[in-house]
Amino acid sequence: MANPGLGKSSLLRRMAIGLCAFGVNPMILGDIKGEHIDMIEKLGGKGLPLGRGIGHINPLDDAGALEAATRLSPVKREELLTELHARRRGLIAALIAILRKKPLDEREESILDRCLMVLEAEHNPAGTVPVMADLRAVLKSRPAQVREVALDRGSDERYDTITEGLESSLNSLCGAGAFGDMFSKQSTHKIDATTPMAFDLSRISQAENDLRAATLMACWSAGFGTVTTSNMLADDGVIERQRFLVILDELWNTLAAGPGIVDQVNALTRLNREWGVGQIMASHTPSDLKAVKDEADRHKAQGIMDRCGIKILGGLARSEMPLLTQSVPLSNREQEQLAAWQDPPAWNRAGDDAMRYTNDDVFRRTDQSFTDDELAAWLEDDDNAAWYNDDRSTQPPPGQGKFFIKVGSRAGIPFSMEFTPTERRSRVHDTEKKWHKAKAQAAEERGEL
């Protein structure tokens, strides 16, 4: 947890690269800025793009469970299919909650559960994966198992009235609502559990909070489903056990997408550490929790943070400390250090202390301008050229790359992360590539390249 621009994402990449060297596959289940894709590809994995008009993710996707079930013992097969049913139900309920801004009621949850049971009874034996339109068709067909929990008293008209709201929500997931066709078709990408991967959500606009949160939920569900399938195959000795590092970014923004989402995230993220799964949850500040409107959900979200065995903290504003210390015991000295690390950079390389400004310096009017020849002469000076061609006009922030490792109430372990020569050459931490291209293009237009 740290303010933007202080190296939090670079630290995530460093941990992923290091663990990958030990055979632990990183799974980035929702890269909203596309800043980890280069690393994943250089590690031999794939970036899986999703966005409007770019790919689909099926909430009913089995994450390989149906094929795996044919290779498992009867006990493990039943366990895997039961987990698949629960994961599907939880994800669809979460997507509807994001749409409605309120969770399903008790009867609707029962109806959804029965619809899924009817659907799976048809598709699971054949090993086929249904889509959302198939689920909607089950609801509209009024099967006896669904009518039993709908309590329609044998009346078609009453059944239609009871299920109208749920049918409307399913319509939105079938391509007729705010989410477009993101969830209406078979998944474009299948996760390969043997290689690093990342869902690239950078094509989803920052303004589309609901779509981004819903897609993140679907990505998390697909990722955790893949981990579960792999582990159950390993439990039965079908494959060699694999190790995973699951990275969940922008956690609190997703929790705030709608009531009840916290419960779904809780269910998804409670992975048994004995299964060889490392989990990293990243966010900016503790006050992001305030975006969770419901008081009960806010306490549950706080519990997610409390359960993290190791907390890594970077620069944070002093105003964040009262909320942060509710979950992380910090001494006064540690709080002061975190607050100092969030200070902005100096205005100039020489530092603020070396600069002395007067009113004349700031307000003096001038009609002077550089000609091309004068600019070329000025650039002959190495220091001038270095300043002119550098992408940064200031020193880095004082807290960039600096963090505390906190375990329980023990004293924090401060450390500073510096890029290795290999990381610098590969440019996996360079998140400003588009600015480099723009600057090079401008220099080329001026005839400097």
C-alpha cells in the first residue's frame, strides 16, 4: 500500500520476477493500466486483453474443471464440480449486485442456484460450457425445480412476476445492458496454468467504474478457478503440483462497486496456503475503504486487510495514519517516516534548498526567444543537453522505492528497492513508454535525430 508514483507496481513486478525464477507462476488477475504485460511476456507468458469490442469473459466458464473432472477420483470429482457451481453462482450474483447497486434477495439467490443446477445437469455430463443466454433460457422455461423455490403456487403469471427482476438482470449480462457483450459469449482466452499470465484491462476506460469492477471480478473468478482445478489434479496425483502467485490490484475500488461485493471477494480470496498459493493484494491508501458505502461491508473489507500476514507500506499522507493504525501497529517514528516518504520531488535537480527565487526572477517579462541556431549552440553544452533530453524535469520523489515490511506488531523493516542492470535493460519497469515515443517523434520533427 502506497501513494501512486512511489514504486508499488515496480515492487510487485520485482516479487513476481523473483518468484518466477523459483518456479512460481505469477497470475495478474486484472492489469488495469497494462503496466505488467511487458514483464509477463518477457517471462514467457501471455497478456490476455479484455475491453469493449476486445475479447469476452464468460461468467459460466469452467476454468478447465469439466475436463479435469474426468481425470479425478469420484470424491475429488464431486468436490471440484461443487466448487465450480458455487463459483459460478457467486460471480453472477456479484455482477448483478454491481449492476443494481444492491445484492440479490434471498428468493432470487435460491432461484439463481436452482437455474444453475438445471443448466449444469444438462451441460456437465457432455463436458460443454454454457453461456449466459442458456441460463436465461432455463429461467424463462419455468422448470419444476426452479418453481419450487420461486413459490409461484402453480401460477405462471405469479412465476413471471417473481422472476422478472432476475430475468432483467440476466438480460444485461446477455449483451443488452451497460456491460455490452463482455459477458455474453464464450471466453476469448483460456488460462494456461503452466505459464505466467495477466488479464490486460487497460482498454477499459477509467470512467467505466462498474464495467471495470465487474470484469475484475470475472478475472479473479477465472484465475482462482484455474488454481483450484490445478490443485485438485495435483491432490489426486494426476499432475505435478504447481505454485502460483496471485496478484489482485485495485482491490478497494472493486469492493466499493456495490453492496455485497465484499462477501464475494472474501469467498474468492480465502485460499488455503497449504495449496501453494501466494497472494498479493494492492491498493493506494487506507481511506479507499471509505468508498465502501455499507458499514457492515466496510468492516468486512477491513478484515481482508487485517488477515494479510505481511504488509508492505510505502509513502502515505499523515491523515491516513489513524485509519492505517487500526490494522497495522505503527510507532510514531514509523508514521513520521511514511509521511516523509510521500513528499513530492524537488522542483529542480539541484534541490529546493539550492534554489533562490526573487520576484524579478518569477515575474520579469521578456521578449527574447531562441532561434534554431542558438538552441543548437546551447545544446552543445553536455549539461544543457542532458537536461533537455531527459524525460524527467525533477528529481524522483524522496520516497520512491522505499518501503516498510510490517509483520504483526514487530518493528518495521525499512528497505529501498533499486533496479538491477537486467531490469533496466529490459525496461519492464518503464511505465512511460508512450511519453518516450512522443518525445522522440518531436525531436525527429525538429531534425535533432
